[in-house]
Amino acid sequence: MRAAPASVPCPHEDPGLQPERTALAWGRTMMTLCTAAAIYLRWLPTHGVFVLCLLAVALCLAGGIYATQRRRYRRATTGIAGERLTPDAVAVGLTAGACVVLGALGLVTILVF
């Protein structure tokens, strides 16, 4: 008879809550940016090569979210365990700024090109 696998201990007392929800939210943001990048490709024949700027910004932001996801999750779980979690204002600010840039580039693409 095989022994049951040992469960992986959670580094905080609240498994399935805040760090996991935050990781899922960042994952949804990343997937939304990839979807937007795919939609921008449909604009390429109509609006020209400038659309590649939109594509590059969206994919760079999605790649940045993907690259920092593990660090953000680890920081959240250790912050909860040590009761010293602070918001990641830089990540939120960069994401908001990049979304504003995407919106402005989209308007420029539609109105000018």
C-alpha cells in the first residue's frame, strides 16, 4: 500500500485567499493584454505599421507581468506570514501607466492613421 503524499505546507495561515487571488488577478491582466495584442493585429491592414507600437507595448507589459509573477506571489505569502505586507505600488503604477499609453496610442492609431 502506498503512503499518501504529504501536502505542501502553506507559508501563511490563510491558504487560498489573498496571495492566490492576487496572482489570479495578475494572470487575468496578462491574458487580457495578450488578447488586446491579438486584436491589434487585425488593425494592421487598415491602419498600417504603427499598430506594431501597440502590439509591442501590450506584449512587453504582459511579459513583464509574467516575469515578475513568482516574485510577487512569494513576497505576498511571506508578507502575510510576517504580518508586514505592503502594496506593490510600483507594479500597479506601471500597469496603469502602460494602459494609459495603450489607450492614447489606440486613439492616435484610429484618428491619425
